[in-house]
Amino acid sequence: MSVAPSVHEQAALRLGGLDQRYTTVRRALVATLADAGRPLSIPEILSANEALPQSSAYRTVTVLIEAGVVRRVTGVDDHGRFELAEDLAGHHHHLACAACGKVEDVVPSARLERAMDEAARAIADEQGYVVIGHQFDLVGTCPSCQQTSGASTMPTTDRPGRGYGQP
């Protein structure tokens, strides 16, 4: 998969707005994230593109976040994962595996997206907020981890009402 030229053009413009250059390393990191099709941790980024120097990976991601090119995705573990900003990658949601920590992108149907927008507005109205967008992450167990452990149910915490999927 190749990265659309407009993604690189936008990255260069956004970095230029911060008086930063769109270097070869930054370009390679953007291409790696675009080609992955899912959020990646720094070790996953480095594995996917061995030409990227480990010594500057965290610094490069930080600059790209500041420029609005990359965003951090919250997972179910302590590892930060990164993907292209939504306006560059397109609107989507995430499935996160509670066992291995893998996070995958999911593009919802138009029908589901309308229902989610309506639910978000209803919740916001009750709290006096104005909705400007939403993020929706589902947590479960990926097919690979289900096969490995034989588990197909989502983990819960030991505190009532605090597990995933519980009210």
C-alpha cells in the first residue's frame, strides 16, 4: 500500500507551521503508520521499518504528534500506540485485544455511525455538552489469543461495574 501524496503534503505543511522540516525519517515513519492500517507501538514501528533509527523514534513521534500528523491511541496495556491523525487516515474506531494489546482499526457502516452519533448527542445533551466528534473503542480478545487460550469472553476486573462492557 502506498501513501497518498496528499498525506505527505499535509505532513510537510503541518511540520512547516512549527518551523520543522519533513525529514526522511519523519516521512518513513508516516509511511510506516499509513501502510500498517492499524495503530502501532514504537517496537512495532521499528519492526515494520528496520531503516528507522530507534534512537530517534520517540522524538520523531512526539514532533509528529505536536504537528497534528500523528495521534496516540489508548490501548488496554501500558504501551502507547500511534496512528495517523483522523483527518489524514479517515474516521474509524478501534478493537483492542485485552490479552496481547493489539489494536485494530474498524470502519463502521454508515448506519452504525449514525446510531453512534445520535447516542453521543443524547449523552452530551444530558450533560450540557456540545458534541464535536467521537471515538469508540471496543475491548475484547482477538482471534489469535482466543485460539491460544481457548477463551472467547472478555476479561473483567474484580470490582463490580468496572469491567469492560459492564455498566
